[in-house]
Amino acid sequence: MGRNKILIVDDEEIMRSSLSDWLREDGYYVLAVEDGYKAIEKVEEEDWDLAIVDLKMPKIDGLEVLKKISKIRPKLPVVIITAYATVDTAVMAIKSGAADYIVKPFNPEEISVVIAKLVEHQRLVKENIQLRKELSKRFKFQDLIGKGANMQKLIEMIKTVAPTKSTILIKGESGTGKELVARAIHDLSPRKKFPFVAAACGAIPESLLEAELFGYEKGAFTGAVSQHKGRIELADTGTLFLDEIGDISSKTQVDLLRFIQEREFRRVGGKIPIKVDIRIIAATNKNLEEMISKEEFREDLYYRLNVITIEVPSLRERKEDIPILANHFMEKFSLDAGKKMYGISDQAMRALMEFSWPGNVRQLENAIEHAVVVANELEIQTKDLPKYFITHETEQNLPQTSQSLEEVEKKYIRRVLDTHNWNIRKSATILGINRVTLYNKIKKYKLKKE
Amino acid sequence: MAKKYIYLKAIGSVEPSILEDAVKSLSSISPCRIIKDHEYPLFAFEPKRNQYYARKIIERLVCGLPPDCEKLIGVTDIDLCTPVLTFVYGEAQFDGRVALVSLNRLRQEYYDLPSNNELLVERLVKVCTHELGHCYGLFHCNDPKCVMHLSNNILGIDSKKRTFCVRCADFFNKRNRKENCG
């Protein structure tokens, strides 16, 4: 655990240095500034555990500083100190949200207790926030739903590889639940109490990806107003999930390879190498071997990532799981919408079973959410399913059996795009894929707006 | 390489026997020597508080270090304070060469109790060792028995040992060896 950080604001140099020296002996990291504006700037830039603010200062007084700090960081405790104590200012300080009000010079015993208590309280507040975050994301094995042989094989594989330290590459189409698999591995591993940090490499613009992964120092580039920890640093002692790894540029591939080999990195604009202990799980919906042969992906990076491979089956490969998944989503969304729903009609279920699901489980989830919202009966009917679904599957517009899956997918994507005037966000939602995947498919099939 | 000493410097009037007894104990850490300055540090007196600013005295002590001095601890009978604290038992330059200790609040008489020189020496050794620890870069320690544990009252000083815990001792010895090797 790092040292607790205390910010001191006092216009008198002797007070600043005397209090700083005393707190440093107690092991705190201390920064002392001479006026309120500088203090506000520091609070905006960095996270602190406690602020000690003098009441009477020339440029901006302590109560005004307290109010501004409380707006920026409402949970940061602020102690007001003064050599001119009055009942009025004490009441005002506490009413304005001060954690305590102490008169200078301090009795060493009193100030020690106040500071230790507030710092400990702040530690517990931070820990509580972190634990809540973790808890809300905590993996439940029932998130990976499916009783079919393919799914059971996948679950067994997860259980086998989770306790190891090995790097894992998860392969699977869009919407198959690769992140859920990564979370399951993390939550079944000895690192489960530590962070799981995901980075959707394909969704982050190339120009920002380096800073997002490795972090940056203040002033490293225009707009870097404060130091920023990257995803790699945040994942220290835990797991880093690199989603859509096939979408990263060759420069980022080199940076990642170096990091994986040396297990240390430098923040952008930073000089000091930072060592981290993380497990890496990468995922892709692309054929990396093909990309290697086209020199679009580094072979050395591929072998570093591909220590263990896990293939997540598409929904087409586990159609037997559609009823259980559809019912699970129906229960989830009807609960969210406050609607009483009892099931899915036989006809609607048949339609679901016969569909090709290019967007996999994510598309099925979206379809059921749509159905729950529009349904006005206790069971989901075929008419409640999304329009694209009905026109394609139940109005006998099924593709000819001589067509390949790629041809069907190409035609289907074009139709959804045309129907929605090439609105990418809307089309991606209907197809059950993310926007990056849709852009990639448009590029792959050379589709153009006519 | 010339041998270096920890100096105990009496400031004002301090009973020689107290310093001599303290040196016997402190010699187990490093060889010690005693020097005397009978002048009171009036430049550091704060009339409003009727106390002396510890830092001002330390700043003056830094200017007159003997050539063979490794660290110097000023020992005085006057009551010490800092601008932010109502009193201090001692003050040190963190990671520096000089510290200052007051006997004033270590005496039983301060608490209206009968004089006890043995206890006074015991307390002086603890505060000197604590401040010396700061001079060697040691922070306060969480172990309540360790001499580097923060003591804000006399009971706190009496309840801890005069020695470092294992962790602080390890740090202290490494730093001590490093500084002595130049």
C-alpha cells in the first residue's frame, strides 16, 4: 500500500515547513502550498487522503477553499486550522463541511489522533468504493449459460486454466461472450481479489491507445494536465483483458510485445520504468494466423499471447442452448421492465431456433429485450420479435441453401444498413454487434451506400 | 578512514551525571562523546509561549559540528516547541545530522512527582534513540514497543522499549554502515 497523501495550505512558510516535517516523520507523503488557488489546482490534479487548510489567508480564505475542494472531491476530508479561533468561524467551518477545526499551535496528542482517524476513515471510504465496484462486476458462473456439450467443454477448460499464470488467447465471433470468459478465468484464479481491467483495443482510437494502456505523465502531450495511470498499471497484481487485440496498430504491437517480454513499461513522457505483476488475457474475433501471413500481425506477439487458446463457440454451434438463454434474458428484462412474463410461445421459440444469429448471444439478448418491451401478452409471441427477424425468418424469405454463410451475412448487413439509411449505431444494435465490428464487416464486404 | 562519533551536546545547565549515564547506553549503537555549551539559546526564545523554538536551535547547532561528528544530539533542560505544536520532547533533521532533546517534560518533577534520575536517563535514552532514528531516515513505527513508535505523552515514552524493532533495526544498521563507509 502506498503512503497516505496530505495536502497542507498555509500562507506562513514556517507553519508549512513545521507541519510538513512533523507529518513526514509519521510516514505521510506531504505537499504544502502557500495559497488556496494552488491547493484547488492540486486537488483537481491528484487524489489526496486529507487536506489541512489554514482559515486566514490573503488571496482566498480557508472556508472558500473548503467549499471549492468539496465540489471537486466531495469525499476528501478537510481540516480547518487557525491561530484566531472564534465560535463563529468554528461553526461556519463545520457547517461548510470541514471534518474538524483545530487551533494552532496543536497539542501533539490531539492532532495525531485527528489525522490518524481521518486518514483511516478515508482509507475505508476508498476501500468501500473499490469493493462495491468489484462486487458489481463479480462473476457468477451462471453468467455463462448453456448446458450443451460445447458449453460444458468451455466451462471445464476455464476451470483448468484459471489457477495458472499463463497468458490466454480467447477466440470467438462477435457477441459470443469472450469478456465473460475472461472474467470467469480471473474470478476463478488466485488473483480474484485484485483488479480485472478491460481494454477494448478496437474501440479506443489508435492515437489514444498508447496513453490509455501505458498511462502518461503530466505535460507528456497537449492536454495531459495531470499524471494518468494506464490500464496496465491499474491492473497490477490482477488481470489485464485486451479485447479486440487483432485491431491494434503495428506500433502498439511492438510496445505490447516489449512489455510482455520485460514485464515493465514507462508512462508516456515518463523516464522511470514501472514493474507490474499482471496476467494477460487477450481476445479476438479475427483470424490472427491469416493476419500473420499477410504481415498485419506480429508472429512473435502472437506466440507470446497464444500460450493457451480458448475457443468460444458461436450460437450456431450451440443451438441447443437457445431456449435456456432466451428464457434467462426474458426473466432478466421483464424484471427490469417491471412486467410479468411467463415464457416464450412455441412458435416464437421455433423462430428463434431457426435463426442464424450472426451477432450471437448479444444479438439474441437484444432481440429478447426488444420483445419484452413491445409484448402485451404474458408470453413472447413471434410478432414481438424485432421486425428484421420476422421478415427474414418467418415470411419465408430464408436464403437459398446454395449460398455461403458469408454471402448471407453480406446481404443481410446491406439490407439492415439500407433500411436504416446507413445509420451505423442503429444498424449495429439491430445486428447485435458493436460499431467497430460493423465497420470491419463493411470494409470486408466492400459495402457502399448507394 | 577517521573514526566518527555521535556527540551529545549539553545546552545550558544539564547535570553531567545524566549525560554520562545516557552515553553509556547510547554507546551500544555507536561510539559517543560529550561536549558542553553553558550558554542558553536566547535567540530561540518565544516570550508569548515562554518556550524555545527547537528548529532555531537545531539550525545553530548545524553550523558548529566537530569534524569527527557523525550525528549530534543537543540535550537541554529548557521547554521546546515548534510553530505548530504546543511542545516537543525532541526534534530532528529527518535524514540529517542534528537532533535536539529536552529534559524538561521527561523529569518526574514536571508532573509533580518525586525526582527519579534512573527513570530520567531511561527516558532520555529513548528520546535520543528515537530522534537519532529520524536522523538516519526512519519514519515512525507502528509497533508500540519499538523506540520509533510516536509518543505524544510521557506514558507513551515509558511504555515503549529503548530499542528498535527488528525491521527498524535492520534499516538503521544498513544506514549506519553506509554512512560510516562514506
